[in-house]
Amino acid sequence: MTRIRVELGEQAYNIHIDPDIGAQAADIRGCVMGNGVLIVTNETIAPLYLERTRDLFAGMGTGMKVDAHILPDGESYKTLGSYEAIIRDLLASRHNRNTTLVALGGGVVGDITGFVAATYQRGVNFIQMPTTLLAQVDSSVGGKTAVNHPLGKNMIGAFYQPVGVFIDTSTLTTLPARELSAGLAEVIKHGALADDAYFGWIETNIEALLALDPATVSRAIARSCEIKAEVVAVDERESGRRALLNLGHTFGHALEQTLGYGVWLHGEAVGTGLVMAADLSVRLGRLGLDDALRIKRLVAAAGLPVTPPQTSAETLLDAMAIDKKATDQGIRFVLLDGIGDAVLVDDVDHSVLLETLDAGPRLLSS
């Protein structure tokens, strides 16, 4: 088992990585405050992993109350309506403030469950048990919880840390190929923004990652979690350095919103967003074309789209203007001065930005 510590003082917790969830049972039990558990999952994950997860918690002692709430699957259900439905179940089943919520699923399940945990009776414990690569390498770590609004992604939420993250790498064997590629977008992002050697390792091992070679996948999960844990430890609430983790997301979130949530997977939008961020970095003279093309080739090799759909520049600009990363100074971008060297930029020349937004299939072609 691999353990990675997220150092946040009294809110510190461990990320556990192992191919056998049963081997993590003792550590999981240590994260359960009382005798009540609500497992939140979705209709895709429930038939695969809900029964064994329920049995895991039920076996922690006599009198353990284990309930479940099953969401429809998809980004389009990451809403206040889904949030309210979970709250209703908690109240109807008389869960108290010693209850522990368990997020069993991907990023949508984790984000909603964390937001419920942050607000139910002013805060209860929650555990992340991510089952998708994207959630394992990114969204389950760091305490960002939220639901979407039709006008913007993740606009309603809270910073609220889990008490533990338990990653069972065997769940990836049931992950559809499209979801696996979506998770690789975040893996590529971590290398591009913080670790050029890791980026090179991903380039070398992309086929092994797509083939789910156990040792290769475990190494990628661990290194991505290390990068995110290091950043979160010094900037939990995204007042500075943590914003670098949004590389590709300003473009990606705008694509998700304008297309309609769920049309593209989050990782697919981030993959194209990484290429768009690299393109803008080149146009501004910050990043060499050769490095930008390496990013584009790796995103494509991961099975991700590298060009945005036909959407007007004005529509994307409107979406970016109300993104939660926007500041009083305007749209904030995470750009690259090199692979492994991300920077925050607030004053992007509007005409140059329009060149990237209008480039479409010609991104990084000139």
C-alpha cells in the first residue's frame, strides 16, 4: 500500500493507494466517527461496488447503520436538485452529526458528497473512495466540493477536506476507455504544470497507462497525488499557487458550459483546454512551439480531443468571464513558460486571446 500525506494541520489526512480495498479496512474504520454511514454513489457504480462497500462498513461493528443514496450518472446531475435529494435522505433516515458520508464513484459523486458533508448539520465527516482515474488523481484530493449552475461550473460549493482518501486501483478495470482517457488529461496536466521529468515519463508510458498496466498506473496515481498534495498543503483555498492546478480548466470549463454539461466529459474538455492554453502561451511568446506540440501530441495519444468544437469566440469569452477563476482584473489564465513551469497571468492581450479562440482545428499549426 502507498500512503501520501496531505499536510493541512488539524485537517491533515492520508491518501491510501492499493489494489485491494479490504487491505484498507482498518484505516477506513479509523475515519468513521460514529455508527452511521451514508454511501453516495451512482447507478453505474452501484451494481459493481456498492454491495461490497456496504458490507465493509457494516462489518465494522454491531449497530452500524449503513444507508445508500444512488444518483443518476453524469455531469448533468451535479446540481442543487441532487444535493437536496441527498439531504432529504439524511434527514428522513435520521442521520446525526456523527454520521460519515462516503463518496463512492467519480468526480461528480465526490464533489456532491463533499458539499453535502460540508453543509449537513454544519459539517460532518466524509470519506473519498474514488473509482475513476480522474477522481483518483485529482478531484478526490484537496477538498474542493461543489455543484454546477446553468451559468457556470462549480459555482456553488465549499472548501471542505475529507478525513481520508481510499483508492482501490482495481476499480479501473471496469472503467470505460473514454473515462480512462478523461482521467489521463489530469495526469498530463500535473506533469505539464509542475514536473517536466514526470511529463516525459508519461510520454514514454502512455501506451502502458492506456493498457492499465498495474505498476505503471499506480505510479501515475501516486505521483499526481503527490503533486496535488504538495500544492494544497501550501495553498488550501486557492489564494495563489493552487490556482496553477487549473491549467487547461479556464478553457475547459467554458467548453463544458457552452456545449452543455455531460456532452463532453470533464477530462475531454480539459484535454482540449491544455492544448488551447499551450497555443495561447506560444502566441504570447512564453512557450516554445516544440514543447507546445509535445503537449498536443500527448493529449492526442491519450485518446482525447485536441481541438474545440465549432463555437464562437464570443460565446467562449462570455463563459470564461463568469468562471469562478475570474478576478476583478478579468479572466485569469494559467499559462506555461515551459513544460513543468506554469504561471498565473491576469493581463492577456485580448486580440491574442481571440486568435486562440478562433483557431479551432488550426491550434498550434502555425
